[in-house]
Amino acid sequence: MWTAVVSIFPEMFHALTGDGVVARAIAGGNMSLRVINPRDFAADRRRSVDDHSYGGGPGMVMTAPALTDAVREARKSAPGPVTTVYMSPQGRRFDQAAAAELAGLDNLLFVAGRYEGVDERFVEREVDMELSLGDFVLTGGELAVMVVLDAVARLLPGTLGNPASTECESFADNLLDYPHYSRPPEYRGAEVPSVLLSGDHAAIARWRRGQALARTWRRRPDLLVNRVLSAEDRDLLRQHLLQAAE
Ligand code: 4GN
């Protein structure tokens, strides 16, 4: 997958490209990331990309010309049609389904805004998709872009060693994850649930499914409303909730 970011803080993206799974995806050629600084497209000697807000008020606005030149330059180096994404609290809520949707596209260009916002005419003319991580405000779009890139990168075929790990995990089925345990079998008096040591793979799968359902029911009931559970899932959930009530 081809990706690029327009940002006035290109160095921030070393956090993503330096180490970890995404760094390896890039080094191995599964994904490319180009970072473009809109300051390189500023018209003045001071390389300004911001100006005062029409209508007054505090703070500066990222201006349309430098951002437009930057995204157009970035698109030239893409091997095909580019989807341009702007991260802001006004966007559509980003979730696992959105990550999967983006992972299905070939060329993604992100815009990381700064200051009080970017000129709306830039958003209208150059942006295909405005996405939000949630109802909170960051000082810049860079961290939000990196969150989305990370979530997308791990869904690309070839990024994670074992594709089953994205299928079984939390949100693959829109449920919270089941609890995980590793050695030692007893840690400071706390034991690993015995079913996980039983070697009975069907029983383990049922237990995990029941845990995922019960956790979702308790912690994120919003994920279960308007959802019809299979008879088996309903049984597993009932059993787990009854067991917990004992
Ligand atoms: C995205 C960007 C929050 C989000 C952002 C979010 C930078 N804050 N909830 N801040 O996904 C002014 C210019 C605000 C861009 C934007």
C-alpha cells in the first residue's frame, strides 16, 4: 500500500517508522510512507503555512494554497488514484470497520492539521474523507494520522505473520477481546483458568467466546444493541453471566 502524509512536523512520523510492526512493514516493502512538509510549498521567505482567521477570534488557520500544493505534489508520486483523509474532531468516527475499509484501498494520503484548523475550502476541494478518533481535541493531526496508519497497516496482507491473529482478536467480530494468560500458571496466588490448561480446544474456544460476550455485555453494551446473537452465543453468554453471579 502507498501512503503519504502532509505535516509540518515530519520528524514525528519516526515514531511509526522507527520500530515495531509498521516499521517492518515499511522496511519490507509491504507499505510505503512519504512525508511531505507543506512549508516546502509556502510562497514567502518565512515559509508560512498559517494566517489569521477571517471573522476574528484567537488562533491561526492553516491556509489553503500551501496545503493544496503539498497534497497535489504528494499525489503525483502515487501509483494510482489517491484517497485523501483529513483527521479532525468533526470527522466520521474511526473504528475497526473504517480501518478495514481503508486497508482495502490502494493509495492513502493523510493531512495532519495544526493551529485552530485548516481553511474549509481546502477540505471541500481536496479531502475525500474526514475522520475522527473520538470526541477529544489534539494539538495536531499527526498523532491521529499515526493511529489510523497503525490500525490500517496491521490489516494489510503480509504485515502480521499470522493472519489468524487479526481474525480472532477484539473487534474482528465486533466484540471485546477475551482475557489472555501466559506463564507462570500461578502468579502470586492468582491461577490461570483451568480450562486453558486442559488441552480441550473446543472447550477453550467456547470459554473464550463466552468471555468475549460477557465482557462486551458488561463493559460495552452499546456494541450488542441491535445485534442478534446466535442461539449458541446466547447460551454461552447466559452460562458465563450465571457463573459470575455464583
Ligand atoms: C483529530 C485532530 C482531534 C482529532 C485533532 C480526533 C488537529 N484533534 N479526534 N487536532 O481525531 C485543528 C487542526 C484540530 C487539526 C485538528
